[in-house]
Amino acid sequence: EGLKAGDAPPFDDLGARCFVFGNGEDDEDYVHGCGKLATTIDQADFVLARGLFSMLRAGPDALRQPAQPYSAKGEEEVLEVALQKGLPLLVANPDTTRPDGKDSPMPGQLAKRFQAMGASDIRLVGKPHPLIYEACRGILAEAGIGEGAAVAAVGDSLHHDVLGAARNGVDSVFVCGGVHYQELGIPQSGPESVEAVEPAAEKLQELLDSFAEQHDGVRPTHTLAAFRL
């Protein structure tokens, strides 16, 4: 919504043309829905990172062609041009780790690499950064849910879900069977999981203590083995 409206930071000076690191299947609808045009990096006003599974093709029939598969070499070439042109990088999902715990490419990793190259205009709009919480508060207010209501942020990442909630004054529920499942020594939880497995108390305590030491005492308000709707 913020990108589509384009009337407030960090969206108001981006321009209309973007190079897209995307998810592959819904990038076309996403870009069009935001009122933007996918183009080559040479023609782009900014770089949009919402996934790292594909790089949206550009040209006269850009949105009717298959997306290029993501590749580290292709990414480096794009970022080099973006750096030379001084383009901003808008990261719609700053996550660095997938829920499967694998070292799969994620937009948060892209942001770190771009910064390491010397880029300074990197705009992070997801957790743990404030904008997403401001947007959620606005949605809740429209629904008649104001300050003081019992609201909690649920997630499996201490560095994104729990830290972001704490920084923005929201209670948090840490789901153990997500990105930290290996550290906790439990099976990964998911839609196909037969049952949730509680981590050993000492393992959980060790993880939370270590995290708190690194982040000014931040801890989740609650913990769950798994979360299902």
C-alpha cells in the first residue's frame, strides 16, 4: 500500500521504473498493482527486492516473458550497475533466513551484500523495522482496535519477529519450530507436521539468554512449540 500510494517516505521519491528481484509467480501482479513498471537495471529508478527466486525480465513484453532464474552472478551484475547509478534498494522482506533453516537466498542477504559493496540508500520496510508496525497499528485502528488492546506479534525469528515487536512496544509469541529449530534440537514444524515437539527447557533457555545478551535484554513474551491456524 505504501509503495502504491507513494506519498510518504521511504516510497515518495522512488520513481516509477524498477528492477525486480522477485518470487517468480506473482511479481507481475505485484508490480502492476503498485503502479510501477518492471524494466532493465539500466532503465530503472530503483531496485525492488521482494524475493530472490527470480529476476523479472524486462523489455517490450517484459511481463509476458518467464522470469530469469535467480543467480548469484546475475545478482552481482545488477547490484554493480545499481551502485554505479546510485539507485535505492527497497527491501520488502528483510528476512535473512528461510523457515526451513537452509541458506537459501533471501532479500535481507541481498541488502547486506549491497551495503558491503558501499551502497548507502537501502530502505528496509519489513520486520523488525518500524514501518510495518505503524501500518499494522493503522489497520487495527480502522477496525476499532486501539492502544491498550491485547495484541501480540507471532513469529519464528528472534531477530525479526521478537526484536521488532519489542522495539515497537508489542508483546511477542516466539514459535520454536521455525528458523531456530536446529539450534533448539527439534524437528521443524509446518503445515504437514504430525505433532509439535517442545524443545528441551535448557536448550530454549540457552538460546533466549544468548539473544537477550546481544539485544539489551529483549526476550519473547511467550513461546510456542508450533503455530497453526
